[in-house]
Amino acid sequence: MKLNKLLAVPLLLAAFSSSAQEKHQPYKQQIDGTKLNFEMQAIPGGEFQMGAKKGKQDEMPLHKVILDPFWMSTYEVTWDIYEPFLYKDYETTHSTTAVPANVDAVTRPTKPYLDMTFGMGKENHPALAMTNYNAIQYCKWLYARTGVFYRLPTEAEWEYASRAGSTNDYAFGNETSKLGDYAWYKENSSGKTHEVGKKKPNQWGLYDMYGNVGEWTYDQYQPDFYASVKGEKAKNPVAEPDKLYSHVIRGGSYDDGAKELRSAARLASDPVWKQLDPQIPKSNWWFPEAPFIGMRLVRPVTPPSKAEIEAYYNKPVITDY
């Protein structure tokens, strides 16, 4: 099953009016049966130059990419809306109605032995240290709760949304002196995450695209993938994952310098992040040595078929133990 099929087929249960759908407007998604919600920004489809003309080897060559329109979450996923997925008792506490039966079919992690906030804060702070598998299962839980297909962004979608029409290192330009207005990073974070939405958004209304926590994408990390993106492959490109490592993380974190926050910068996940795994045996759910990783949601304007959605959420787990 190819993800570019998932990018571009009738809407499932919507949390907003048909006119909002037709006009591709921002909206607020209610998590059914709870008092919780999150905001989504409308990202227009279009064409952009992905990568860097002068950068790290894996950021080249600069190449044309064409993307269909989508929505992206205004903020990084916070603990507030993440914990009801992690722990059934949290979900019950937040529920205003009976928990839907289809939610019980979603696999969840067992409660970790460590404090996965690492003492950095919980309310309105980005959820962190989850594995790529964990992040996808959260999207599956949202689907069970809302009937709406949410997924991780592709690497191309992430960079396109981060640039917000800019061809510079950052959406606001090339001046690192301005970075503190938009990002929590090594120079101003005091070595920890901060509440989302406290810095300026980019031109498309997205907050914390730079810094705070790095953000998962769906793509397999391939240092030379960009060289293959041409012709038909330039439309909604994605490096389909077929192994556990590595996946691409974008945006940099509270612990990174300015260069790692550039729109073109790429980071590959690393199995050493599991060395202190809180589960016995090691699980597919947590990276206890990576408190700098979080996630952001995407919803395609034209979601895929039910069969394709199930294939995306229920891909067999690739073990590394």
C-alpha cells in the first residue's frame, strides 16, 4: 500500500460543516465523547523547492515537489490530548459518554515505569519520547474516537508547511537573530520544553514548527532519497518505510542549535534512544533517551478508502529485539 494513495477519496465523519470542507478552512476537531479538542490549519496545495542548495549532503539536491492540499495541527500534540490514548483510566476520566467499543480494539502501551515528561511539564506541553509506532497508534486512536483519518506528515509535507511559502532557511528569513521570536531552542529554552503556542506562528498559522520538540514524519530516512524525486515521483513523494530504523524527524528541539532548526534540516531516529527503555522487555512504544521528540498531525483533504486506512494503521510491527 503506497502512502501517496493516502494523500489523495469521500470524507469520513467530519467535525465541521461541508462548506468548511469545500473551502478548505481551519477547523477545531472535537474528540468524541470528551471535552478535549485540537485545532487544524488549512495548508494549500502547491509546488516548492525541497532541500537546500548549500547544506548537509542529505539535504541535497534541491528538487521540485508538488503536494496536494491538507490540514496540519496548529500545535504539536500535547499531553492533554495524548494521555487519554495512553491510559484507559485517563480516557474514562475525560469521557462524557461511554467509551466506544472500537476504541478498545486500539493497542496501547502499558504504563511506563519512568516519568515520560522528564519533569519538564505536562499541561499544554508537547507529548514526547514516543516511538514512531506509538505516534501512528495514537493516530489510530483518534480515528476510532472521531471517524476522521489523521496520520503523520510526510517529510515533504512537513518541510512545505514549515517553509510556508519561503525559500529561506526559516519561514521568517535567514536571520538567526529572529529565531527566538519563533522557537524554543538551545539559546533560550533552559534545557526543557515549553507550553505550545507561546512563540510567533509562521505565515500559515503553525506554531513551534522550529524547536520545542522535534516532530516525527512517516518517511524512512534515506540520505540519498532526494536524488530519486523527479518526474511523477515529485507528486506527493514519500520514502515508504520497510524497516524499523531510521525514520525522519524534523524541526529540531529545545536542545538544538539554530542550524538544526532550519526548514531543510533532517534527523534520523537511532536505536540507542531505547537503551534505558522503561519496559521489560523493551517495547515498541518509548524512547526514554529521546525526550526531544514529539509529533504533529496531518489530515489529507481527500482521505483514502477504509481498507487503505486500516493498512496504514495496522502495518505489522518490525521487531529489533
